[in-house]
Amino acid sequence: MSMMLTCARAICLIGALCLAAVAAAQGQAPPDTPAVIVGGQTYTPRSILARNMGSDEDQTTSFPPHKVIGNVYYVGTRTLSSFLITTPAGHILINSTYERNVRTIAKSVEQLGFKFSDVRILLGTHAHGDHQEGDALVKELTGAQVLAMREDVPALEAIKPSGKAHPIDHVLRDGEEVSIGGTTLVAHLTPGHTRGCTTWTMKAAEGGETFNVVFACSYRAPGTVTPETEAEFTRTFKMLRTLPCDVPLGDHPAQYNMAAKHARFASGGPNPFIDPANCWAEAEIQEAMFRAQLDMQRKAGQR
């Protein structure tokens, strides 16, 4: 029994160290306070990070590639989202994730019957390695144009896997449209998690209807909320609710319950990814945490 407890403690310690390493890589401390209750579930900063990232295996193992709606497909891993938007004139990829995942993403694209070499535009949600480290390799393999929100350019330029310069072919501004082959995505600046955090929206057609699709950026606040970050998040959380939304997606699958929805989708029936009632469920969790962090800092005399 004592040996089992020792092993359990060791596993917990390893897990905690892994989370700390991920947090450190994103410039964050890994606190476990405050705690908030949203929808009857308790969340802490550490539990949210663990939910988003999972294990190293989760971050690098392909989730079964699948259609989400219309011309939108999932081609990412178990815990790091990558989306393919197909068009007759070439495809759009959102989030290259880690460089080591790029060939895994390419394989998922091919499994769906498309050519990875047909990716013409590469977009991202925000300048962290787990979402955009692979941009240079995607460009190398496909020749895609890499587009990035202006406010995230400095952070992206600092991401240099194996010393590779981070490619940026076009700098985006808030509200700018990106179009190819009859599909248009709109870039919405939703800062806080990073300066240039970008939430993408588009319309997708299915079953004779048109649906508003939202590819959400992460809205998780840093360990310490500065006045600048407070102002950014205050603007972001207010603006989000103005976006039309029928299909909520996110840069981590757990943010929109992908695994459960995919299981229901595979069994037939209505498309579970059409979920307007939960479009801002993740934003509600993150805003509650953000407010609780601010309150905790004020009580500690840090603000």
C-alpha cells in the first residue's frame, strides 16, 4: 500500500511539474487559486490549464480527423486544435500547433481526402508555441501565405523552432477579411491572453442553411492581471457577445467539448457542433476566473 501511495505521489508530482513547465513556457505562473464555480463545476487556473493541455501524448497524438460543418474540418491533436477550411481555390489552415505536429496534421488532412499541399493560407489564434510554432514548417511544405494580427507580430517573431525565422507574409488589423474560393473569414482582435489574440468568424453552409462559425482564441488570464491586461479583457469579454454564433469552436478542443460532440456526431442525428446555447460557455468560465483573480489581487494589495 505504501509503495502504491508513493507511486501515486510521484505521478502527481510529475503531472504538476509538466503543468508548471507548460505554464512557464507561456510566461505564466501555475497557481491553483482562485477557484470559481460556473455551471455547477469548479475551476482553478491549474485545472483549466490541465484540461486544455492534457499530457504530452495528448498534445501530439492525432484526434480522428472529422468534418465539423460545411467546409470546416478538424485536423488537430487530442488537445491542440487545428482546423482546415476547404475551398475550390485552395485551403485555409488555422493553427499549425507545435512544429512536431505539422506532419501529423498533414496526415489528417490527407486522410480526409484533401491535399496538404493545397493549403494556401495559414492563420493563427495567438502567439504561443502550442498554437503557432509550426508556421515555418507549414510554409516550407505548402508555400502558404502566413497572416498574423499586428499586435502579435513581436511575440511570433520570437518563436523560432530550430532557429527558423517565423514567417509573416501579411500583417492583419482588427476586422480585416481573409477570402479565398468563396469563403471569407473575419479577424477579430480579442486581446488579453496575448496582445494579438485573434478570434476568427465565418459562415458555413449545411443542409440548405447558413451557420455562423466562431474559432475562439484562448481567453485565459495570466497569473497576474496588469492594468493593461484588465483593460484588454474588459473590452474582449464585452465584444464577444456581439458576434453572431451558431457553432462554437476553440483553440483547445476541451473549450467546446469536442470529444463528446464528435462521439454524438458519429452516431448520427443532428449535428452536435451546432450549439448556439453554449457559444460563450468558455468565455463565461474565463471571465469568472479573470474577475476572481482581480478581486484576489486587490485584497492582497497588488492593485
